[in-house]
Amino acid sequence: MPHAPLAAPEPALADASTTPLRLVPVAPDHIPDLARICHEAFSALHDRHAVPRDIPDVETGHLIIGMTATRPDYTGVAAILDGRIVGSNFLTFADEVAGVGPITVDPALQSKGIGRALMQWAVDEARRRGIRRTRLFQEALNTTSLSLYTDLGFDWRDSSALMQASPAPEDHPRVRPMTRADLPDVDRISRATFGHSRVNDAAVLLEAGLPAFILEAADARPAGYLIATLFGHAGALPTDAGDGTENLLALAAHAARQAPPPMARFICPLSRQDLFRAALARGHRTIKVLSSMSLGEYTPPPGPHFPSIQC
């Protein structure tokens, strides 16, 4: 994938290794090492805090890094120290609000300045591209990264629950698979619920084959959408069958019938207490808490939505 040149000189580690830390554009031959680090870094954090792993094996790490490293609407860098790969970070600019991550550092080399260098790259790259709004989700149990991101200019905006969706007992009569013909409606719904379009990202995820669904109103016009996995997102409008909250949760329950449990997870903003309370009442289970953070301009999303793990 094409990458822009780095916006800043190569940074050195705070405690100075024998050679300076280098940040280089991610290349295909970096993917195996980055996938392993992605798995090990997240698993070490989650095991330490006794929460379910987001990335249970190297194969899952390879799927994630392979996708982010090859999409043309992402850019990423690998951190290299003493000739070996020790971490990476990515920035997606598919739509007008950019997203950061996944950022990972070899567990044996954390707290040595590598994460700061990778995050500073993302901040500089967003500014170089003229991006006015950048967001990320931070693991609330990781106080070190919360402090780092705040120090680099990100503001805490909301807490969110990562939830395991409970499958509906039967298929929803008004939910169907999404097609490319639905993308103009995804644009319309995401603008109404997120406050900005997410259609470009949705188009790529749909093309990649992720489970994606449309909820229709009585007149068959799309009133809600959901793309599964934590890289997906969802939004829903009121219909004759229910308000946006009910329709969003109906999409989650339907998706859980169609996708395996690791893919049937969603992020629920806790500032929308009606949505979170209704999700719990329908059997969706809280796994852990994430912090939504932003850099630059910020407007709270106006409608019921599930954000992606990046923005």
C-alpha cells in the first residue's frame, strides 16, 4: 500500500538503545512479526487483568494486521530497534474522522518510549494530512496509555462498554444482508447517528466480506445498519417498529445469530444510558470498559450508534 513519508525525524528511545528507534512504512514482509506482536501485546494486557482476550491467537493478529497493512485508506509504521521489529501503529482516513490503531509494542520492551514514538507519529501524520478530527479507543484498564494519550493532546470524551451480543431466538423479519446498493442509505444513517459519514469505511468492509446487515422500516426503506466485528460499526433511526435504540439492538441480536461469538461484539457508549440499560435487559453482556478519546475538533454523536474500535 502507498505510504506518505514520515513527518518527523526518527525518534530515539528515552533510555537510549545502542541504535536509535526507527519508524518505517509497514511493508508486507513485516506482517508476520507485527501479527505476533499484536497478539502478544494485547494478550499480555488482558491476561494480566483477567479479561477475555481480544486477539486470542497469532492467526487473529495476522487477520487484523494483514487487513490494516493492505487497505489503501490506512497508513502505518513499524518500529525497528537494533534491527528487529518491536511494534507498529496505524491511522485510518477512510472518512472525514480519522482513527488511530491498532498500536502494539513488544511486551518485553514496553514503557521504554516506543509507544510514545508510535503515537507521536500518528498525531503528526494526521496533522500533515490536514485531518481535523481524530479519534481512538483506549483500554480503560491501561492507565499508562491513558496518561500517554492525554499528554499527546487527546481528550477523554466518553466511556464505552465492549459487549458480547446475545443472539436473537429467530431471524428478525425486517433485517436482511447489506449490499452495495445500500451504501447511500448507510451514508444517510451514519450522518444522522454519528454526525458524519462512515460510508467509505462501510464499503471496504462490505467488500472484504464482513457480516453486514440492514434493518428496514415498514416501507422497506433502510433505517439501520450494522457491520459485525469490532472494526465494524452501526447506526439506527426510529421506525414504526421501534425507536433507534430498539432497532440498533435488534440488529446486534440478529448479527449474533449469523456470526460466531468473537465477531458478534459491539461497543456501546455509556453516555447513552438508555441504550446500555436496554442492551443489558436483552442479555448482551459487558466484557470491559473502553475510553473514547479525540484529537482536534469534536462533536458528540447525535443518535444511537455503535462505534468501531478505532473511531
